[in-house]
Amino acid sequence: MEKLGVQMNDLNAANSTNDIAQWNGAFQNTELKPLQTAIPLILAALCLVGFAGNVLVVAVLINNAKKGRTSMINSLIFNLSAADLLIIMFCVPFRAIAYSKPFWVLGWFVCKAADWFFQSCLAAKSFTIAALAKACFMYVTHPSKQVQFKGQRVAALLISGWALALILSVPHWLLARMSREGEKVMCILDWPEHASNFLTVFAKLYPALVYCLPVCCTFTYHWKAFRRCKRRGAKNQNLRNQVRGRRLTSMLFGVSLAFAVMCAPEWVVWLWFRHIQKDDPSPPAAFILFSQVLVFSISSLNPLIFVVMSEEFKEGFMGLWKRLISSKPRASLNLPGAQLQETRSEINPANLPRSQEEKAVQVPDSDLAQGKAESPADNIVLSDMEQFWHERENTVASEEADPVPWEHQSGSDAPRQENSGKM
């Protein structure tokens, strides 16, 4: 939203309808080579960091929604991260290209839509942060009751917020136009004379609606939430809900404070240009660049605030990181040869403990084939008594080793033994 006030007759005297012209889309007068290189690099770094952080926040919220942990606060945080992603994907890259050139090279449509889309996203973020502060106050007021989640109500709230933001920013689209200065083409914001009354009202009403009023409501609700957290100190209250309410209030207060402070220089530049007179000095170029980089940095800072001040987001980020690390391909283990090799390595005596190594006996292939041909009855292990009687039944005892020799003698010998016993 950087606009540098210059004399209209210096740009295009034939098309001038006002003494003041303003850059639209980006600061297009960076003749210095270091600035043309440094600013795009800074914006590219912010773009990468902000994109990665907000994608992780959205992934955590979607994962929580799949688990059934949905609430109005999570839905509003999702909308805030979505607005940051839109700024990162559709505003920052075009601003980086515009900063790298001393003239406009992005065409008529981008000239029309640059400030309009950027201002719409900022207004949507401002409304979302105010709604988050109110939802936080509702949660702290009734910690035992979760804020009731109604999908239709939340959808209506988000759609109405985006619609209001897009409508309020329409003058940025209508007033943007292309202007030629010699061989250079510039994208400027023209203020026609016939719409001077409307633009005067717009210059005062627009910042009050999209910045001042939402910020005041936000900090009012946060102040009430902090007071409510301090008063809920009775022993019969749920300590866990009380601590959770304090952490939630602190996290959302950090997001709100960062948005209010880092957007303030951008709105100073915006108001400076809308109320500048013919002989008044324009905002310094360094201050314009600083305000633009600062407002883009909010999209990279919000995910960091969520991670540092919220245990839920911290655990969600760690869970996603563990999933990324643990998802390794194991296609080689699905092959039959690999499975056979793994099985052989497991039964290798060298890999076994000493107690199992003594029991591991290598059997030749012929013995294995012979063992397969044997009947299952041959492998039965008998107890001590069964082994003793089994050997007696299968073997013939000799006379010397026979414990009852008279049972095997003939009938003639038996009377002799009886007679000799009588003697």
C-alpha cells in the first residue's frame, strides 16, 4: 500500500486532475540498485517463512477438526491464517517485482487489484482479530462451557466479514489507473475533482472502520478477559480451565498487539497521503519501505506466536514433524528374497545369544530330507518310566540279566527247583 506523493505535472501534465499523485501497488521510484535488490530479497524471505508457518497452522487445525476438536476460536484462527496465506501468495510476490523495477511492469489488472486486494485482506484480518477477542472473552467468562460451535453461524460470520472488507476497499480499485511519464509507465492512485467530497469522507471513515474501531473493540475484550481471569481465584473453580483461559487470552492478546503495532506505520502513511496539501512534505521513502516490510512481517510472526504461547499448536507441530520423519519407504522388505535373507540372518548362530548358540546345530541337507520322511511318532519324547517299559517290551533279556529266570525255564526243571528247595 505504499504511495509516494509527487507533483502530478511531473508525471503526466495532460492527465492531471489534481496537484498530488500517489503511487499505487508499490513504491515505483527506487532508482538505487541496493534497494532494488535488498527489498525483494527481504520480501522473499518473509514469503517463505510465512508460507511454511501458516501452512503448518492450517494443517494442525484441520487435523484437530478431523479428531472432532472444533470450536469458534479454532475457526477464526483458521480464517486469520488463510488471510495471511492470501497476502503471502498474491500480494508479496507482486510487490517484490514492483520494488525491483523503477517503473510499473505488471499490467493494468494488477495495477487495479494490488491495493484493493491487499486492503481487503488487512480489513478481514482486523475483523477476525476483533471476533477472536470476543470469543476469548466468552470462553473466559464460562470456562466450564466450551463456546458452542455452530457451523452455519461461523460460516455466516466469516462470509460477512470478508464481504464487508471487499466492499469497503472498492475505492482503491476505482481510483487506480495507469499513467505514462515519458517512456515509463506508472501505476498511480488518482483523486478526481468531481469526487473530492466523497474522498474526503472516505479518507476519514475507512481507517476508522477497518482499523481503529476493531482495534479498540479487541483491546476492550482482552482487558475484560484479563480482569475475569484474575477474579476467578476461588478454590472451588476448575483450575485447569482457569489456566487454559489465561494462556488463551495471553496468546490472542499477543497476536492482537502485534497486528496493532506493526500496522500502525502503514496507516500513518495512508492518512498522510490522504490529508497532504500541495506544499506539504511527502512521507520519507525510507519510512514508506519500512512500513510496508513491517506489515508483511505480521504474516510470518503469527505462527511463531501460536507455537510459543500455545501447547496445543506446539504438540500439533511436533506430531506433524514426527509423521514426516517416520514416513520412510520400505519397499525392499516386501520382496521374497529380502524376507528370506532377513529370516536366515535371524537364525544365524552368530546373531544368537550364547545360551541359544549352544542349541543351534547345523544339519546337512540329506539329514533334513530324511527327517521330513520320518513319521511323527518317531519324534515323540517319552518320560523316564515310559522309556524303561518301552525298552523291556522291544528287547529280549539274556539269562544272566533276566530278573525272573524261572518264568522262562521248561516244566522239567521246575520240580527240581521245588525239591531242592525242600531239601
